[in-house]
Amino acid sequence: PPFTVDHPRSMSSSSNSSKDKWPRDEQLVRWSIGDEARIRDKIDLWSKLQCKDEMKALAACMSDKTISVAWACGEQRNIYTQCLKSYTSDKYLDMHKRESISKRLAQMKQAKELRKTL
């Protein structure tokens, strides 16, 4: 039988209200600090891909500047930073966790079916 642990929501900084509880089958998936780190790495990369236009604008502003970049490109930097923050919110963190858990559940079900055939 699967080993149950606290579901991933309890490891995030978001609130743990009763309406936010994860379904029972999702609670059966093992979740470690390493899993949390991998999801955060994945979401960091994903957010940078989502904000590539903002990054291009910042890079274009910075391309011909040296010390003046600190004040000359502040607006572009703020826009890029806000974009990154918006894509690394708890909403997207939960989305990526659920995606990872769904894949793991599918693997667990496939392994269970394979064991039945052996």
C-alpha cells in the first residue's frame, strides 16, 4: 500500500483552508523536500520562458549602457520583475505540483496494473 504523507499544499506558504484540500488520491503520493525543490526549479525556468519578451526589452535597454543601467533601465527591470513574480505565485506553484502529482499517480496506477498481470 502507498505510504501517505502531508500533501504538498502543507509544504507551501499558502493557507490550508478546508476548501483547498487535495483529493484523497493526490494525498497518497509521496512528496519530499527534493520534490518541492524540483518543482520550484521548474517553475523558475517556466516563468522565465513566459517573460521572455520582458527580458528582451530589458536586455535591449542594457545593451549599450554600463553604470547608467541602474537608473536608465529601471522601468524595464520592474516590468520584468513583476512578470516573474506573477508566474511564480502560489497559484502557478500549485498548478505545477498538481501536474507532477498527476504524472506520479498515472505511474503508480500503471505499476499496479503491471503487478496484477505478473
